[in-house]
Amino acid sequence: MGQLDGKVAFITGAARGQGRSHALLFAEEGADIIGLDICEQVESVVPPMSTQDDLDETVALVEKTGRRMVGVKGDTRNRADIQRALEQGLAEFGRLDIVLANAGIFAAGLKPYAQSEQAWKDSLDINLTGTWNTLQLTAPILVDQGQGGSIVITSSSATGRWITTNYDGGVDGYNAAKYALGGLMTAYAGKLAEHNIRVNTFHPTGVSTPMVANDHFATWVDENPTYMASWMNALPVESMQPVDASQVFLFLVSDLGRYITGQELFVDAGQTTIPPLGGGTQLNHQH
């Protein structure tokens, strides 16, 4: 028996990285998956983003576990795309229990930040408005079903430590959006609690995913030592693996987390609360 037997999870940003990891672990625990991913390049994001092949691979990996997955190409900035994915998933599975608002970008630029204005807009539109769109369309489904549910929003440890700016719109937009997600979560947690629908945010230290495991991000790190000085783990680890994040998500959405709602859960290797006495371990990866 899996912890999620008979459940259906909707995951945005499901083609790779944390989203793929969540889909696979949840499938292994008995859930069927509705996955949405943009599968295109956002102009202000320099490293390669997900592709249709990535999403197809995630679907195949889920199916190898014996569970089913509906994978839909779509942009969380466009409500019609989200609605289409939900309609296809509900037609296939008949219900919805879990929502993981995971889709996001890190549109960090290199000097002279030629795309700062567009990067700011894209970061807010995807990281914040895309999450709001996801909540707006999934919450009514969970309420109407009358059987409770769980929503987890991917935020960042950036909301719990000191940050600075390098005048880059992508980084500023990322930080602003991740802070704002906490307020969004609190509002929805308060509204949905009477329906036994729980809403929380997840704030990780660095997670080793394609978003940051690339040459562009490595160059950006070298160019921004002051900014990176805040990305220090107290524990002797550089970053967590996607499955480490997925285990936390599983805890939050399963019966083990049934009394947890309205919380900002930091899983950050001590980054935001414990001074790194030995100089710390600087992050090279950040979701």
C-alpha cells in the first residue's frame, strides 16, 4: 500500500527537475499524475528550458511505476492552458486531490543586463501570477469535491535570509515573487481550511536541477560574489537532490501532514537560521 493510493496530483513544471521527481515519487506511492509544463524557451531565460521530449520522458517514467500520467504542454501564465490540462486529467482520472504549484524560472542575467525589464516581467508572470492562476483554477475543484485536499507551493530559502540585488530584473523578480508566494499561501490556507484543504509553501536550500546546473548559472555565480555570500549552508552539503525535496512534499500531502496548513516550511540545511561556523558550504544550485 502506498501513501497516496487512489489519489490524483496536478503538478506544474512537471517535465524535469523537481516536478519530475515529485511525479515519480508520488506515482510510486500510488498516485496518478496530471502534469503541465511550458516545454518552450522563455526569451529572458538563458539556459535551455524544458522540451516536449522531457515531458514525454516523465510520462514514460511514471507509467513504468504502474501508474498513469496525463502530460500537457502549457503555460501557467495562460489560464486556458491550465484549464485544458485539468479537464484532460479529470476526464481520465475523475478527481483531484493534490496540487503542486511548482513551475518557476530563474532569469538571472549577465552584465549589462540587457533584458532586465523583460526578465522582471517574466519572473513575476511565471513565478507569481502562474501560481495564482493555478490556485484559482484548482481550489474550486477541491472545494466542490468536498473531500479535502492539499496544495503545496514551491518557494525559496531566499525568503528567510538576507538578500541583496545586482540590479538584474530576473533576480529581483525571482526574489519578489518568492516573497509574495508566502502571502498568497496564507490567504488561501485561511480560506480553504474549513473545507479541510491544506495549503503550505516549501522553502528549500539549493536543489540540483537543470534550472541551475548549467554553465550560465556557474558564470553568474562567479560574477556575483556579494549576492552569493548569503547562500551558505550550515550543514556540510552544497545542495539537496530533487528526491530530497520530493520526500518533503510527500510528507506534506500525505496523512502524516494532515494537520499542517498555513506554514512556510524551510528545508534549507540551516541556511536561514544557523550561522555557518566553519565558513559554510556555498550553494551552487538554487531553485
